[in-house]
Amino acid sequence: MEVIAFYTFAIAIIASFLIVVTSKNVLYSMSALASGMVLISGLFFLLNAEFLGVVQIIVYTGAVIALYAFAMIFFDSAKDVKESRRSRAIFLLSTFSSILLVLLMTIPMSSDAVSALYPMHQDVGNAQDVGMVLFTKYLIPFEVAAVMLLVAMVGGIVMAGKKMDRYLGNDKEEISK
Amino acid sequence: MLEKITIPLEALNLPTLIPMLIAVAGGLTILVVDLFKKDLDKSLYIVLSILFLTMDLGAVFDLELNQRGFFNVMLIDGIAVISQIVMIIASGLFILFAFSSQRFHEYRYPEFFALFLFMTAGFQFMVASDNLILIFVGLETASLSLYTMMVLHNKDKSFEAAIKYFTMGAMAAGFYAFSAMVFYGLTGSVELYKIFEVLHMRGFEPMILVLVASIAMLVSFGFKLAVVPFHTWGPDVYEGSSAALAGYISVVPKVAGFVVVIRIFEGLINLGIDWIEYILYGIVVLTMTLANIWALVQNDVKRMLAYSSISHAGFVMAAIMIGTTQANSGIFLYWILFAFTNLGAFAMLWVSHKRDAKYHERFDHPFEKFSGMVRLMPVGAVMMGLFMITLAGVPPFSIFWGKVYLISSAVNAGYIVLAIIMVLNSAIAAYYYLKLVVHMFLKEPITGRDGSVYMANASTSLKVVLGIAAFFTIASIFFVSPILDFTSFYMAMSGF
């Protein structure tokens, strides 16, 4: 039963990410990306990692929706895009090499048991477990990630600010070209 | 239910975190000051940055060596301390470049200085850990700040440079994450000492996966350190960002990169994985040689310096590959000497930055700009000439000692061919540095110009920076031995 579910999800994920990279229409790509992200959460649920599954849906799918909005702003989505079918050789080649890569990676990994540094506890939900590790062992990376987000926010606001256009064109004193 | 855990505060070892916290607090202070009072002069922010960097440096000196903190995530060993010292001092000197007499777009933003301090904190986190996750987060914090600071220069070329750097950086981050994932899959840990332990215990089986992970890691840091064949963004980024920031990029981020490469690859080489050594050997030779050959054909001084710093990075990578204690203490010796010389060279470019002055269709600092400089401005020409022959490795100036030390460590470790390649490359490099010297001392000046061009952007603090760089370069013969003792001590403390 689990095996069937796994393969169904796996095939659907690969199919949707293939659409993401091959489609020329940005809205198709975005929708496929969103569905791929949701499908990945299915794998987490299969592995009894409900917490990560939910986070996957909230974080990634939320991010994709923001991307969606940007794609609508930047590209003319009404325009008809012709899907190119010419690069079949590259397509086949890349499929083949990616399958090979996956085989390469997974077969040895599954063959011998690797013990995790922080194994799950049997009788607790994994939200508690993840929280316990996140706020003890990984407290510092977690806080530094907060600084990173602050940096990204400051950077984004500064770059999108009005001052950037005002001085680019007309302030003689500033611009040397 | 999980049982409740209590952690005594002493067990966290808070002092390990103090230097980075000071830098982060500095960045936040600058943001808050800007909130309360708009349009303050940039000099306030520069001084605040220097103040916080000084406190940061003091806190680093105060650290006890060889301790871990915060559940073993923070690691303060010798290499972490010395690299933080080098990075903070170099950052402090480069932020002085902001005291330019002309006004520039980026210095209107208090955020520029806040980002600068966040970036310093990011690099500090990166070197003070052997946890792959913290290294990654620190690296990204620093890189994001750097991209933004590059854009704030606000010219077409700087946008291009930032986008290029961002795309390459994103790719490098992807490779890093991939590599960390494979290491985790192999060993069940993201901590380097544990990874090495498990790999060693299992005799590196399955070899193919260790290969995949190491190559991905190498590609990632190849991009960050701009070693051939991952260097393509380098010269464009140097060209697009201001000379002040280009000088910074050529020194500080690379220190952080070197530290992580030392931690990962020397660990792997010490475990006895031969092919990593062969791959690194190839990269080192390519980086030194090809970057030198490309530098020969550049028409722009800044692009030439970009290729030259790639080639210098190749020298340091050679030391990392050799991996003996002598080579390792040579890494920081070489890089400290290089940092001061490069500081001087980029400061000269920065003081000669003049708006409206057009020397070339495309480049800001073509060689022709410096033609006949000795007649117009003898002191400046002598300074620039000094930095150029120092970069070329002419004795008795600073980089010569670094080169000698690295080459001798190569010979001592039995890498005779590598030593010969290093010597040959120093000879090739002399050609393009001397090209600028020839332009300055032997060509006729372009008519209708006076010497003020070369000092258009100068101010007292920039002259002081130039003076420091020149003094350090000339007098380095007296400093080399103490610096070497210093670096050897710290490297030996961390067991490299």
C-alpha cells in the first residue's frame, strides 16, 4: 500500500517538475511548481512526518503564490506561447542522466543503516521532536536565519526604494557617466 | 510526552557568540539611528561602523581558544580566531574608503553600513563553526548583503555585476545544499568532525557518493572563491562595483571561503582520499596559470587586478592542498600581506575616481589613464608603482615573503613540480604588473591634463589608508616574522 502511494507521488512529482523546466509558458510552470510542492508534502506524510509536510505546504506553496503574482506582473500571460518540441534529444538525455543520478545516490544510501544524530521518539508527535531539536541544537542557525531574513528585507526595501531611480538619471553630481 | 530538559546557562558558553552579536547589534543600531533622525551625514555611520568593528575585534581577542558553545554548534579554534581578526581589520580599513571627497550614491544609505556590519557577522559565523548548516546560513547572510551593497552603487554596470554575482551565488548555494545533503545521507550528521569520523569508520564506502559530495562542495566554493574554471563572474563583478567594494571583495569574503575549504578539504585529504588531492592539484594549476594569462590581455586596471587576485587565490589554494603545518601558517601570512597590498592598489584606483572623466568607451580605469603619471603626480605614481611591484612579488616587499614561504613549504612537502609552476607563474605575473608601471613611468601623458585627476576623490582618511598600506608594504620585512609566529601559533592551536 505504502509502496503504491510512494510511486504514485514520485511519478507525479517528477512529471510536474518536468513541466516546470520544459514549459515556455510561465503560468504553466508556476502551476506545475505549486502542484509539485504540494505533492512533495505527500511524501512527508507517508513518512509520518506530518509537521514537515504541513510546513512544506505552507512555506513552499505560499512562496509559489507570491512568485505567481510576480510572473503575472512581469510577463504578458495573455500571449500565446508556442511550446517548443525541438529539443527532444536534450530532453531524453537529461531524463536518462537524472534517472542515473537518482539510482546512483539512493542505492548505496538505502543499503546500509545510517543512524541519525537525533532519532525520533516513539510516542511523541514529531512537531514536538522537531521543536525540541530546533530550539536546542539548532538554536544558533535558527537565529542567524532570522538575521539573514532581516538582511534580505533591508536589501529588498532599499533596492526597491524610490531613491534608486531618482539618482540614476538626473543627479549630475552623483553619476559619473 | 518528552521529558522536560533544562539547560544551565553556563553550558551554552555565551562568550563564543559575543563577537558576532556585537556586529549584529551594530547593524541594528545604525538602522535605529536612521529611524529617529533622517539625513544624517555619512561620517557618523562610518564612525559607528568602525566603533562596532573595533569592539568586535576586542571581543575576538578576548576569546578563549579551543572551546565549543551552544550545543557544539559554535567552534572557536585557532583558525576561527585568526580569520576573524584578519577579516575585521580588513573590513575596518575598507570601510574607511567611504570617506571619499566625492559623493557616491551608496553612502547616502545608512542601510549600506548596516548591511556591512551584518555581512561581517555572517562571515564570522561562517568561520566559527563546523556545522554545515550554520556555515550555510552565515554564508548566505553575508552574500545577500554583498549583492545589495553592490547594487547600491547605482550604475548600469553595477546592476549587471550584482545580477551576475547573485545568479552565480545562487548556483553555488544550490551545490552547497546538495553536497551537504549527500554528506548527511552518508553519515547522518551535518557536523564535520562527525562526518569525517563516520566516513573513516566505514572506509569511505560508497566511494562514488563521497566523490559526488566532495565535487559538489568544491564547485560551490570554487564559485565563491572564483577559482578557474568557476571564475567567470569575477572580472565583471570587479568592474561593475566601485573600487572600494571591489577591493573588499578581493580580500574578505575569500578569507571566509578559505577557512571553510581548509576545514572540509584538509579534513578529507588527511583522511587519505587521494583523488581530492589530484582534483585540487588540477584546479590550483589552472587557476594560477590561466588567470595570469588572461590578465596579460586586459585593458583595464581593475579587470587586471581581478585576474591577479584570482591567481593569488590559486597560490593559497595550493597551500591548502599541500596541507602541512608550514603551508597552513603560510596561508594566513600570504593573505595578510596580500590584503594590505591590494588595499593600497584599490585605494589608488579609488582616489583617482573622477566623475565625468572619460578615458575609454567602456572602462573606468584603462591603462592609458595612468600614462605619464610620474610627470603629473610623482608621489602617486611611485605609490602605485610600489603596490604593483609588490603584487608582482619583487623582493623585499611584502608579498615576496609570502610567496617564498609558500614555495618553500611546497618543496618541503615534496611537491617539486608545483613549486616550479608557482615560480613560473610569478614570472608571468610580473609582466602585467609592470605594464602599468611602464605606462606610468615611460609613456607621455595625455595632453591637457594635470595631476589633480589622480587625487580627485582623495581625502585625509583615504591618504591615511594609503599611507598605512604603503608603510606596511615597505616595512613588511620587519613584520613577516612576528606575523608568521602569530599565524603558526593559531594554526597549531587548531591542529592544522
